[in-house]
Amino acid sequence: MSQLFDNEFLKKIERLAITSKIIMSDGAAGNRKSRSRGSSVEFSDYREYAEGDDYRRIDWNAYGRFEKLFIKLFMEEREARVHILLDTSRSMDWGEPNKSFASRRLAAALAYISLSNYDSVSLVALSNRTEKVKLPIRGKNSFTQVLDFLENIQYNSSTDLVSALKDMNMKSERGISILISDLFSEGNLLDVIKYLQIRKQEVYICHVLSPQEINPEIDDSLRLIDMETGEAIEVTYSQLLMKTYRKVYNDFISGIERLCFKRGVEYMLMDSSMPLELMVREVVERKRRAV
């Protein structure tokens, strides 16, 4: 089993995939399939019964064989195209817990849920260019490809998300793009959002920062080194230093929040120490409200 997931966590994510019901209406997402219950559409699959399901769709023959409740799924084949855009610049490979590990686990979980909902999933590793792409994956049986992709990512470049997206050359097809990044990037976040929206994407931003970036603990003189440029600066603790940092940090976050609100983008600030299940629920709830 992959280090990104153990069996216990995979079971939690599967339960979350069953109960979250993150299927958007056609009017809200524009491209997400409609799932119907009835004999007028094609039979698709089984899944375990969850509270709130239509009990009339229980397959009692399956219950007789397995002593578990399963329901039949029927759907019109109209998959959503989900793009998971993962920042793999050097600044992401830092923090305790490490941002790279937290962000990859989040990417894997969101991919699993999307595959469980019969969506196609594309994975893209971004830095100052498109580093790595996994073309559309379909079906839960393909989840091992997701883990293999995420386990073999390297963090050794600077960040320029605008240039990376342009290098990716995304097609203008309606879909959902989930950007997972610390947003320490050259260029303007507005340009990133515009690029995705022009290409008919519903945009979600998972802003992953480490606890040390959110609430730094400095009690002595330090030499700070920029992980991407190698530039260094000597700092000495003072109340003024911490007050200045807090102001710059708050301005940074509030500026992103205002921009995302104005552009209709779902923005989620996440601490890398946050339990992954809570990270996933945060995204799921945002997507559910979009229905």
C-alpha cells in the first residue's frame, strides 16, 4: 500500500465518497453528469447502501449473497472532467508537517472521490512550467496510477503558475480545476484564474501553508533562506518584526480572498497539519453548495 494511503484511511475516503454526494446539477457545473434512479437509463454499478438512499433501489439478491445492503446505480454517461493542478515547486517541499506530503495526500483523496463518482481525472504537476501530466484517468480501478504519479513527483523548481498553465495548453472544455498550492508564485493570481475561467473551468483553490508560515515562532536571530531563489536574509526577533509579518500575512490572505470572491472562485486556506479528512470535507462541502 502506498505511503500516501494506508488501508484504514482508504476505507475512510471510500465512505466519504459514498456519503458526500458531490454530484452537481447540470445547471451548476455545466458538465457534470446527472445520475438517475430508474429502469429508463442504463445500469451502471452497485455500491453499499448509505443513509438517505432510496431503499426501493436495494438489491435484495445481493443482500442474500453478501449480507450487506447494496443499491443499483443508474446514470446517463456525462462525466465531469476534473483537473487536479498540483504546485510542485521547491517552496512546497517545506514545513512541519511537510506541505508536499499534505498536498499530495489531498490530491490523491480528491482524485479518488472523483473517480468514485465516474468522473475523469487529469493530474498536472506545475512549477515554472508543466512538469508532469497524467492524462484522463477513469474508474476506481485506475487509482493506483494516481498514487504512482504522486509518489514520483520531484520538487526542484521555482514557481510561476501562469507560465506553467500556459505550457500545459489546456483545452477549452467545461470542467473543474482544483489548484493545490502555497501560492508563492511569480506572476499574478488573477492571471491564473482568468486563464482557467476562459477555458470554461469552475475553479477551486486549496491554499496549503505550513503552521510555521501561518504562525512563525522566532525567538532569536535567524538566517532565512528562500528555497526557490537561494537568497538569504538575517533577522532578529522583535515585536515590531512579528507585527510586520502578521500584517503582511493578513494582507496576503485577505487579498486572495477578495480576488476569489470577486471572480467566483472557491477559496480554501488549509494548514498542512490539518487532518486530511477535514481538508477533503472542506472541498466537498464547497462543491456541494455549488449544486
